[in-house]
Amino acid sequence: MIIRNARVLVGQYDLSGDHNSISVELNPAERDGTTFGHTAENLVPAMPAINVTGAGFVTLGPGEAHDVLRRNLGVADVPFTVISGDPDDGPQAIEFFKATEFTYKHGAEVNNLLAFSYTVRGRGQAPVAGRTLQLAPVVADGGGAMHDLGVLPAGQTAYAAIHVLAVTGTAPTLDVSIQTADAEDPLVLTPVAAFPQMTGPGSAFISIHGPTPAGQPWWRAMFDVGGTAPNFDLVVILGK
């Protein structure tokens, strides 16, 4: 896959335009389990770890990467999504998680562009490969595209994230639920989770604990919109 485009979403911000590189590292942390009698170091795999490194060029102003990343230093539970690839070129690679422990730096030599770089760690979950349930703006009640992701068994967990990037209208409200269905053209629909109501730019990350209803392997996002001339520019991601 040749990457011509990528989206980097941090909370309610789309920072894609400031980036020129992004890397997602997924690896299990290791703990030293060496005991008496071993003849070599014994490393034992522990919980999975998510580490993201990004870099780009500084643009000054509210909502730009320089502003957002600096303000989120040490902030926990910020939804962070990386979407690699253009949907017109085929399937996209998507990773998302709750981010914490931002580290950030910027600088440049004389006569060079002012650049930034940062690292982010995931918090409290295994790495999640996602699918986009919604990429287009939402202006009225309705449902997103259906995705056959399978039934979620008991004891397993799925995750969903929403990034509301911009909102217009008078007194706009948005309620988003995650539903499962029995078919792509469904006869049966069952709500299995819901995000907090959105009235402006913001983000949220939720867990969905199995089991989901038997015979309902299809998933989608459902939108309930209120207000006058509402328009929500958003991204909804689901993975398990």
C-alpha cells in the first residue's frame, strides 16, 4: 500500500493537514521473569502497548496541531484515531485508542521550517483495528452504512469512538447509538451502546461488552438529530 493520505484525529480536532508522518507501534510489554536457575534473561509478555509517533510542520493558531498537542500533555482518555489510505483506493488501515502521556517537542535550524514531533501512549485497552461507521456529515435522523463484523461473544469487548469536528445550526443536538442487525437490509435492529449527547465539537470513547444478540452480525451507527438546520461533521469508528 502506498500512502498518499492519512487522517490524524485527536479528540475534536483533525490534525491531518499539519502532519507529514505518523507511525503506530503495537507490541506487548515485557516483564523480567528471570529466576534462580535460569541461564539467560527470561522476558514474559505482558499487556499490549500502543505507541504512536507523529511529526509535521508547525502552524500557529487555535485548533492547529501545535496548539492541540501542547494542551493535551498529560491529559488522559483522549480518543486518538489514525486512518491510513484513501477510501477511493481500497480498504483503509485504521487504529484507534484512548490516548495519554503525550510528549511534544518543536524546533528548527536556521532557514528551515519550524517542525514538531510527539509520542503518545494508549491507555487501558488492547490495540483496536477499526472500521469507519460514519465519515460524512450528519444533518438529519438516520443510520450509517452496515458492516458485517460478526457477533460479539460473552466475555469479549468492542470499542467505539466518535470525533465531532465541527457543528453548525441553532441549538443542535446529536444522539449516536451503535446497533446490531440480522442483515445488511435489516429486519431486526438492536441498540447495544450509545455515546453521550453532543451539542458541539467534542469526542468520546466507549466500550461494548458482549454478548451481542445472536444472529445479528451486522453493525451500524444510528443518528438522532435535533435543532434548526443542524450539521455535524463527524467520524465514528468501531472495532473489536
